[in-house]
Amino acid sequence: MRRLLLVLFSLIISCFVYAEDEVQPEAASGETVAEQAAAAENAPASAFSHDRPFIGNVMSSGADEHYTLVVEKIPHMLYVLRIDGDSQQVVDNFSVLTGRNDGNKALRGDERTPEGVYYTVSYMDQSTMRRMWGEIAYRYGIGAYPLNYPNPIDRIRKKTGSGIWVHGLDPERQKPVTEGCVGVQNGDLERIKPVMGVGMPVVIIDNATFMTGEEYAASRKEQLGQLDSFIGAWAYGDFDTFQSHIHPEYSSYAGATAKAYLEKKKQLMALYPEKSIEIENINIYKQNSHTLVYDFDQFYCAPNTVTFGNKRFYLENDNGSYKVISEEIASKAVYPYLEPRIKSFLAEWQAAWESKDIDKYMSYYGSRFKGLDKWRETKESVFEKTENISVGIKNVRWEMQGGDRIQITFLQDYTSDSLSDSGVKRLAIAGCPGSYKIESEEWSAH
């Protein structure tokens, strides 16, 4: 806990530490920042109109509804984007303050705003900041959202500094710049707070890339195609193609080099050639032509493990091609993901049984099923002699048994022309969703 508090203190204090050396120029418009803030407090949500209405720095495919911030440093604008499925809509936009000095942040104290793809990591309201730091907290208005600067690419590039926030502003502030943070008038921040939260993507760039619908669709198709190529090469064990997507300066969070990473992947491809990798909730964030982030939920299934989590691939431009230079993964519970797929498997097996389609029914049984040929012979005989079969399934429970093996237990009610019984059925299945196979089957009277 003490270590966590020290890290948090370090993140926060770095937004304060250079304030004493700051000069106090007039606002560029001739108004003071205080006057601009007063006008913003009662301003309505900004209407967005552009002959190229799509921002090409943010794309998606089947994404859960969420909001993303895009910050332009040169025109000092912030755009709030609503993302849902494959669609994008700019729902608000307004002016902001950025760092005193131009260019991308590289060093602690350079008073530049970093450029790249970041995520909010927490929220502090004014009362929280005031309890921790006293009167200095008023500089940051109604609240602050710290970002995860330095991100993985920043760390590889050995950038220093911390404490980069999206924060409110003191209404009496006279300076139209920050020490590197993104400063938002309190009225604007208050208005967008309902859609803000921890984990919100924030893309910071010099200028946004505005596109027509056709340009946006073409760029989106290109970026999704690259992701499909990378995931497909991984899933099907195409090592040469997989390797072509890895940046020569790749470094994992733990410090593994590209060579070590690729050697490990090659070994795993050889050990587990049969695997399933499914991705969904795909989001793409671009810092124009320099860096790109693929952010998605990934289900990975192989004989040795089954996992589910949020994955972020960080890519950097290498001689004209985006290549993976780092990655992050945050584990999620796999049970909610598997639950509907296991129930779907059971429903399909049940339907094949009731329809008496012997080939379809036997397709749910694997080669490891003991007495497979005899089982087929027995079931085929029953199907031929029976006109009606009804199979009821209820109280389904299941649990992982290690690797890709799952035990399913349920109450089964069976009724045919000549037989009716109820009991507990236990199925041991193996494999991945879409290719599950029954390896053993047991029934006991209820």
C-alpha cells in the first residue's frame, strides 16, 4: 500500500513541480483565461460541422459503446467521440490548453504535452486534491483524470516524466498554457464528465486526420486487414508472417526482446498447432502515421490453456509499415465468455439427438471417446427403431478441468416411444468453442 501511495504521489506532484518557473503571458485572443472560462461555464455543447466528418485517428469494429477523447495540440481542440459497433460520432468539441512548448514530450520538465495513445487511470475531484495538497489544488479546477504516460512505447523510447492529466482550470488562471497536461475549462469538463471514466482512451496528436465516409471506410478496412493478418498468422502457426509483424525493437512490459519473444512464440506454435483465437470489441487508435494501437477483447484456446482478456497491441511505424513494438493484457473472467458457447453446444447436441440424425449426432463425439464405434452402432439401432425422442436438459453446471477440458453436469429427462427416465448426465468435453468434442459420457439415475 505504501508503494502504491508513493507512486500516486509521484504521478500527481509532477503536474505541480514546474509551476513556480512559469511566466504569465496574456491569452492569445486578447482575453484572459479567466474571461474565457466564464464564457465557457454557460456555453451549450458545441455543434460539430465538417466537410470531412470522420476522425481517422479512431476506428472500431463491433465495439461496445464507449467514448474517446481526441486532443489536437496545434489548434488546441478536444473532440469527444461516441463509438458504438462500427460507427463514430463527434458529440462535442471545444478548445483546450496544452503544454507551453511545442513538440512531443520527451523529458521530465520539458513542459510539452505528449503525443500518442493514452488511457485515463483514475479520477480526483477538487475536494480530494485539496485534502491532499491544499490550496494548490485550485489550479486544476473541478477535477483531474491522470493518464498512463509514459505508455509502453514511451518507455521503450526512454521518455521521462509523469503526472500528465486531463484536468479542469482555475477560473482566475491567467496563463493560456500548461506544464504538459491538457487543460479543460470547468464548464466543458463538467459537461462531459457523465461519459468520462477510468480506462477512457485519449488520443493526443498535433492535428487530427479528418476524412470523408469513403476515406474512413478504406482506412478502416486497411487497418482491420493488418490485424486479421497478424492474428491469423498466430492462430494458424504461420511463423514467417507472424514474425513480419514484429518490430525489431519490440520489448514486453517485463523487458523481453524481439528475439526472445519470437523464439517463445515459435516454440508454442510447434507445441500447440491447434488453437483458436477469437477477437471482438475491436478499437483502433492512431497517432497519425507514427504509432497505432489495437485494443480488443481476446479469447485464446489451446490444449494447454484457455484465457480471456483485454489486449492492447502497440505498433510503431518501421520503414512505412506498422509493426508490434509492445503489448499489454488485462485478464478477464473466462466463464461469462464460455457460458453461452457451452450452452449452445449442448443445445446443438440435444437437437441432433432428438432429430435422430446419426451423422450429425456422432459429430459431437471425439476420437478419444471410449468405444466410439460401438456407441454409434447402438445409437443408430435405437434411432431406426424409435419414432419420437425428446431430451430435456436443465440445471446445467460446468467447470474447467485444466487446459481445454470441461466437465458439464445437468439433469436429463429422456422420453421415447418405449422408454422414459430421468437422471444426472455428465459430459467431459475438450476443445474450443465451435469444435468441442465429447470425450466421455456418464449417466446415473436421479
